[in-house]
Amino acid sequence: MGLQKKYIQGFAGILVLSFVVIALIFIVSLVIFTKKNNPAYQPIFNKMSEIVATPTPTPFPFQEMTIPYLRKTEFESSLGELNKVSENSNYTSYVGSYISDGFKVYGLLTRPNQDMPEGGFPAIILVHGYIPPQNYRTLVNYSSYVDYLAKNGFVVFKIDLRGHGESEGEAGGGYYSGDYVIDNLNAYSALQKSDFVNPKFIGLWGHSMAGNIVMRTFAARPQILAVVIWAGAGYTYTDLQEYRISDNSYQPPSEDSERARKRQLLIETYGNFDPKHWFWKQVPATNYLSDLSGAVQLNHAIDDSVVSINYSKNLNSLMDQTVLIHELNEYPTGGHNISGNAFTESMQNTVRFFEENLR
């Protein structure tokens, strides 16, 4: 009986404690509800909402688009076998590959035909602009750009972004995906591990949409010394909304493609770009310029009818407020590809800039 009495008393105590806890929860909830609807307490609850909405170290959707995620992620790709395709007095060309996100990504790699300097050759990763993926050709597109840089003693690795040429995977888009930035970061890792490239002297070159890609790569790897951009777009993301892009060659992905599904899910998750949203704040490279100390050169033709020169002017103005070495070269003509006489002048500026900052 004594044991049974103690059991009953203990059970009764638990019931009483449970009722007390429930009552306290009810009272606290009532107070919170009352205060939450009181304008005087609204700033407090707004602040609480911001704290709750701030991402934690646990994974969150599309984190691969964000600069903090890319900064803390180690990319460990290496160059595969190099297959020779041509040779001239200045350099030898190869088609090489590396792994990015499980996909085999190819590219055209040139190596100078001269004695390798101590520590390896300086190198440039060349990232192409938008070309309909089915039209892209490894040995054709940007061949004149590669040739000019390669003749000046640089290793040049023109990567075929996933879904282009023979590269595996689906083309992911330049602005609202992390795919191409990850491809670029894996190319950077692959060159760093090669036995003929100086790992400290690897620069980035990008055209059009690749302006965004190389700037986000730069923000993810602040140790990069030099970035050159031709007719780039999409730095702050508000500039995309303001200036748009007028590219008649653009072919939107089909509605049932992986890219279209991802873009729809991105919008459903975080909405369209909002510079005040915690997620979108972590995407533009321009929010991380104060962390960078390398050098950036912008080249843009005034008569560019595809990408407004205001993209470059705005980025240049933002860099005026930083310690970055930077310059903006404007050309009266040349269009979106900076062709004709402007091509030679822009290439001369590009080579000069890389020689100043990658040697």
C-alpha cells in the first residue's frame, strides 16, 4: 500500500505540473499575441523575424549561389589528360577536361612554347559569354581572343561551361544559378594543381554574362590577383532590372527543362531579386567588394546594343569606394564583341593589365 500511495502521489504531482506548464504557455501566448498586435511592440517583433529568417550553418535551398557558401567550399578538381589539337611557333593547343559537380567539363587549353619560368606560367581562365548551347564549338568560339592572349606567353584555359560543346550537364544560366561559377572555381583548382601553372598567378577573363560569373568567382576567391571583363553585365542585380539585356540570340530553356524548374523553385522559395532579402544579399559580388584587394579591368564599347555600358560604369563607380586597382576603358565603336579596331586596342589593354598584375 505504501508503494501504491507514493505512485499515486507522484502521478498527481505530474498532473499538477502539467496543468501549470499548460497555463503558463497559455498566459505567455496571450501576452505575445496582445503585444504583437500593439504597434508599440512591432519593431521588436520585426527584429525577431529577421533573426529567425537569418540562415544558420545548416543547408538552405540554393545556398550554392551565395558568396559565403562558395568561400567556405573547397573545390578539388584536377586536369585530366590533355589531347593535342594544334601547334604554332608561339603555343601548343590541347583539349583538356576536369570534373565539376560530377560533370566532365571540357575546354581549350594553350601552353606557351618557351621555357617555363620558375614556379610555372601565369594563366588566364577565359569564360565565354552567352551562346545557344547547341551552337557552341570548342575550337571555334572565342578562338581569336585565345590566340591573342596565348601569343603573349600566358597559359589560356577557355572552359566550355557545362552543357556547351562536349561538356556534360545542362546549361544552367549565368545569373540565377551557381553552376557556372562552380565550373569556374573547379577550373581554377585544376590549374592550381597542374605542374606548369604558377598557382599564385591565375587571372580571369570574361565576356558578357561571364562578367557576372568571373566577379562572383573573384568574390569567392579573394586571393585572385586580376580580372578582366569585356562588355559585362549583372553585377548588383538591380542593374539587371534597370538596364536589361537585348540579346536576339537568346533562347530561353524549355518549360520542362531542369533549368526552368530550378528557376521557378528559386522564385517560389525567395521571390524575385530583392536587395533587402537575406538570401539575395549574399548573391551579388558587389556586396563583397570591400573584402577584395586584387585588380579589375573593364572594357566596354559605347555602341554596345546588347549590354549597356552603364553596367560597367556603375561597377567602376562602386570600385572607386574600395582599395581595388581598377580601370574602365571605353571604346567609341566595336559593339558587344568589341570587334574591329577596338578589338586590337582592347586586347592590348588586356595584355598590359595581366602583365602588370600576374607577373
